[in-house]
Amino acid sequence: MIEFELKRTGMLIVVSAPSGGGKSTIIRALLEADSSLDYSISATTREPREGEEDGREYHFYTIEQFKQLVEEDGFYEYAEVHGNYYGTPREEVDSKLEAGKDVILDLDVQGSMRLHKMVRDCTTIFILPPSMATLEKRLRGRGQDSEEAIQRRLENARGEVRMADQYDYILVNRDLPETIENMKTIIEAQRFRASRMVVRDGFGTVLAPQA
């Protein structure tokens, strides 16, 4: 009897949302619930906020260090956002994928579009707030930003929302537990796509999956 063995390759999951949209809370819940998921820590040149640690929230680089990595092709994507540079370290992502992990990336719209051009086989999810009024309330409730920064983030959010239809999936974060469950459903379905399966028979023959 010939038995088939399925081995799945790791995949990239890109999550975007306007600032204050709840994506950080959602991502933390997903990582706690699923050991097959891992998180790619972004690099940035902005100053750490109170309580943040290098290598936990971000890899904090100087502008010189960041530009050196750009010259070495060390990022999947990078961009200037709100006056600071942000990027996705290539080496970190590749090592996690090679270990069989599914890697979640927390990217803004610019980064998501650039990454999707480079890596076609990734899953992109956009999280919408229930309304712009709700988003503004959340931003003010954080107590982290000046009025000028809040207005800038709201203006940026309006532009980001217009790009939501470029993503594979759109979720409206009205109810946090429901949104988390919907994210789990999307990820689980994507794991079983034929294009991500490597199939071997009893003789070790590789059956090429459908593209």
C-alpha cells in the first residue's frame, strides 16, 4: 500500500490596519493561541517608547545602521512613515519560514503592497475599524499622541482605508473576540491551499502541487 505524506511550507501573513485599529491586540491573541505562528519583528529608526525593548516590540536601529542594511539588501521592504524608517528584516523572516513557521507581519499599506509584489504567495488581511469616529476615540483614549499627531494619523487612516480592496481579506473589527476567530479561520484555510503543500508517496517521489 502506498501512503501519501503531506508537508506544508511556511507562509507569510500580512496584517494591516490604521493606527488604533486593534491589529496589535489581535496579533498577540493569535500568537498565544497557535504555536505554529511566529511574529517577524520590524526594524525602525524611531525612538523606543516607554516600556519598549529592543528585539521585543522592534529592532531599534540608528539611521546609519538602517541605511547600511538597505544597501546590503537586508530588507524585504522598507519605508519612511511619520518621519521614521521601518523595514522587514529579510534574514529573520527567511529563518522562521525555513523552520516551518507561518510568519505574521504587521505592515502598513505601503509595506504590504511592496512585499506582495516581491512575494506573491502571501496572505494579506486588512482590519477596518467600525467607523472613523471609533478610530478617533481609540487614538485619543491611548493618550500617547499630540493633537497634531492624532490628526496626522486620522488623515493617513483615510488614505489607508481606500486601499483595503487591494488585500485578500477585509475584516471589520466591531467585536474583538469575533475578529480574532475570523482571523484564525482565514489562516487555517490558507494553510491547506494546494500551492503550499509538498506531497510525497511511499517511494519518496515528490508530487508537484498545483500553482
